[in-house]
Amino acid sequence: MSGRTVTGVVAVLILVAAGCGQAGTPGALALTAEAAPRGAQSPGGNAAMTPKYSKSGYDITPLPAAEVAKLAAKLSPEAYKVTQNAGTEPAFCGNLLDNHKDGVYVCVVCGLPLFSSEHKFNSGTGWPSFYRPVDPEHIVRKVDTSYGMVRAEILCARCGAHLGHVFDDGPKPTGERYCLNSAALKFYEKGAQLPPESLPARTAAQAQTVAGRSGRTEIAYFAGGCFWGVEHYFHRGPGVIDAISGYMQGHVDHPTYRQVCAETTGHAETVKVIYDAAKITYRRLLEAFFTMHDPTQLNRQGPDSGDQYRSGIWYVNDEQKREAEAYIAELATSGRYGSRKIVTQVEPAKTFWPAEEYHQEYIAKNGAACHVKDPW
């Protein structure tokens, strides 16, 4: 837990019930109250806010109380009781407890992504449990002294919805157990189209515009050497809403550029492409991708060498997998690359970690030259 404290509140070490409500197995919790990431303003307050974005690129500016009330009015009675009145659903009764599908869990009120299936585990307590959030800044901790105990309550950073509690009896590597109410979450299976409020801030506005017009916003991931050039030209594709540089297919959360370049994380420099499927097909994106880079170079692209520069397509559904494999097979027999073998990897997409801001639209911002060929 963070070492920040709220004025007048001291760190407390106490034995508490290790469940969302009063039930559960005992566990020791070193509880330090965390200040909300907005000064004295509480989640859902009315004060004018300077926009705030998490490190993973999401808008976490606290919503005004009137907006929270409007969103909460659409909830089911159970979800309203839990999120707005700090209620607790009965153990072993939540509909997401036994959900084993891959995907993301978002706030049922405002849609902010909170937890991933990658970090979910069976705690045996009767409530959905995770050992870390998708981004620590998406969660606010607050001292909870109800029921004669001292616990760490967790709230959505954007709308202030009550989610559950966090305890220090979780598995490695964090040692924490985020104990959630199913009623406070909404689950989107991997590959599903997320609503604009659940997308990173720099793509939400564009996605909202397209979704309102065609309703066919989709996502694709491509790795073809240095992401600067690949991102630059995908940006210019007709029907492409946004292209974002980042890292994928590794085994370290929140990797930095320095870590990826050290070839210790397993990540590949990847471009996330958000596109309007009514205006451009996945097949056309594949054609552009294979025009932009040389898929016969193993763990390199031109002067750039290392596994972070490998050629890869990270598919989000079976249809993308079939199209990618079929197009690669077509290229392999076309004679386009002579006797050279295509080494492009085709794998299910893992977590996409946006690269540092200075990498985004690097060529456009810096006027740099790029060896990548314009495919349009």
C-alpha cells in the first residue's frame, strides 16, 4: 500500500476480518489511509477539476456529484446499494465470483477499467478476488471503521463508487487481496468492443464519434520493428481512428522503454490500431502492415536488432487469427520474398501497455525520417 497519509489519520496495524463484509478468515492488515488523488475533493464532488490522467492513459478526473447521481440512477437495486451505500453482497452469491473468462472488469457506474482476469484468483472467501488492479491510480483507498473494525475500503477513482476492501493476505507478487463485490463490476470478455468510457482518454473521443456513426469500432495489434514508423503510417490509414505505440506479449507489468530495450521483459514494440470496420477491413490493415516492414527478418528490422523488434500480429478473436494466418500463407506462396521465410508470429493478444508519451506520434512531432514505406 502507498505510504501517503491523510492529515490526522495515523497508520494502524490491526487484525481484521479478511472478507468484503464481516465474514471471512482473519488476517493482519497494516492500514495506511490514502489521500484521494485530488486534494480535499472527494470522488463525485462538485468542485471544478483540472483533468487528470492515469499512467495507463485513462481519464480519472473525478466526476461531479450530479453526473454520478445520473449514472447511479440507471443501476440495479443491488448495484446501487453496493456502490452508493457501501453495501456488501452475500458471500458466494455474486455473478462474477466463478467467472473464468479472459477480459477486463470495469466500474459498473462509470466504466473505468479496474481489474483484469490476469490478476484474478480464488481466495475462498466468497467474493471475486484480485492481487492487483489494472492501474493503481484507478483505485482510491479509504479508512473504513464500520462494524468495529479498521479496514481499507477501495473506491473507484473516477466516480467514487464503493467496490469492496483490500487486505494483505493475497498471493505474490503483491501480497494483497482486493476483495470485490460482483455488483460493483461489469465484465467485458477479451476482444469485445468496449464503450468510450472504458477506453484510454486519447482514443475515447474518436471512438465515441465513430461508434455513434457506424457502431463498428474494432482493435488490432501489429509489431513490425520500431513502433515510430508503423504508428506514423497506420495513423494515416483511411478508416483508422487512432494508432498508439506500446508494448505487448511480455511478462512484466507496466514495462518501461528502458526495460524493453534491455530484452528482459519479453515485450515487442507494438502498435494498437483502433479502426472503423465500416470504412477499412482487417485484411486491408494486414496488407498495409506487410508493406510497412520486412516479415522475413528475425528479431530485427533494418538497423534495429533485438527481440523487441520482432514481427508479430497479436489477434483479439478467432476471425483475426484466421485472416492473419491465411494472408501469411498467401504471401508465402506469392514469390514476393523469394526463398526467404516469413517469421511473423501470430499469437493471442496479451495486455497492451501504452508507451511513454514522448513515443506517441514521434515522427510527426519531431520531423524524424523513417525507413517504413507508406502503404496507402
